[in-house]
Amino acid sequence: MMSEQSKDSLIWADWPAPAHIKACVSTRYGGFSDAPYESLNMGDHVGDDPSCVVKNRAKFLHLAGLKYVGQWLNQVHGIHVVDAEDDGKVREGDAVKTDRPNVPCVVMTADCLPVFFTDKAGSKVAVAHAGWRGLASGILEATIESLGLTPETLMVWLGPAISRHYFEVGPEVRREFIEHDLAADKAFHPDYMSRGKYYADLYELARLRLNHVGVTDIYGGQYCTWQDDRFYSYRREGTTGRMASMIWIKK
């Protein structure tokens, strides 16, 4: 079991959100799970010991300074946005939002992109799980629409995801994006070692989708889950754990 390293267990969003808006991402350090999930695995669907996952989630909330369970999701790579509740029930969707204080919104990732939202007044928050399928289907646009706020008032932080240097995709993925927006072509870089495939830039694709609907106040995008071993990476490891990305309104 990996020794606990609490100081490395959370990464806080680096964006100019109002002070009462809190957002963080777990790393793989400081939990209770054994290999290959060591150690702060948040995923209850990846084969880990369920009792370890329960303890890991409780540890994560404690490290974030919370006494609330939060709204966790059963994610399906779709575009459904869930209204967060504090009843402890898991709901199906790929984004979660709230305007209620002290109701944490949580998504899980291990290469996909967590996208955090708030407005400049800090009246509402949301977080979306955005893999390429969700991005192409419109999960970011659906989240923005569900918030009911004008895009110009929003700010976004892009959390840890796989970088373009390691995210190989087929031509059908590129085609799906450029059919929506020709500008998306710049987010795909030919893989000259594997004819016909590309390296996709999730961060750039997210920025393009956000810009397209009028969101320009965008931060983050500097991490790579494949390259940085603080993070779980499905592409790197196959069987592995999940990080949690959480946002809430603190009162």
C-alpha cells in the first residue's frame, strides 16, 4: 500500500473564481487501495475493494474540508446534466450542477477532461466529465444551457486530462469534430508512426467548443494524466483507479 501523502492528495483549481467557490481534483496519493488502484481511488466501478473506495471518498471529502457526501454520478459518456442533491444517491449523467451552498458536485476521470464552471458572481457551479465522445456530443454546451447563465458571465477551469502527445485516436474521431467545426482540425495532429491516426488535443477541443458558444474566460489545461504519475491514466495502465473532480459553493 502506498504511504499517505496528504499534501499531494489534492490539486486546487487555479482560476480567479469568487472566494466562496471551491474546486479541487484528487490525485492517487493518500488513500487505502492496493495495487493496481493505489491508493486514493474514487471509482467504485473499476474492480477495487468497495470498502477501500468508501474510505477513500471519505478521506477525499475530509481533505477538502467537507462534511457533506456530495453528488456522485454513474457516468455514461452522454450529455445529461444532473441537479445535485445531498441525499447520498448516485445519479446517471456526465455533468452535475447546483446553486445550493455546501452541496458538492463530483465527476470521476482517468484521462477524460473534467471541466469546472462558475459565473463571476459565484451564484452557480457545475462540473462536467468530458471525454472525446462527450465533447463531440455536446456535454459542455448542455452544461452551459442548464446553468441558465449568459456565456459571457462564465469562467471555466480545465482540470487534469491526457495531453495531445499521448491521446491517439482514429480518423472517425477527427471527422466527427470537424463536421461540427472546421476549426477543430487544428486540434488533431497526424501520427506519422501509425498511418491514418491522429493525436487529439482534448484541451484545445474543449476551448473551441466553449469559444463557439461565447465562453472565453478559460483557465487550466497544463496537466497530462498519462505523463504525470500523480494521476490515474486508463491509457497508460488499463486497469486503474479514478480521480474525483469536485466543485461547491462554500457558505
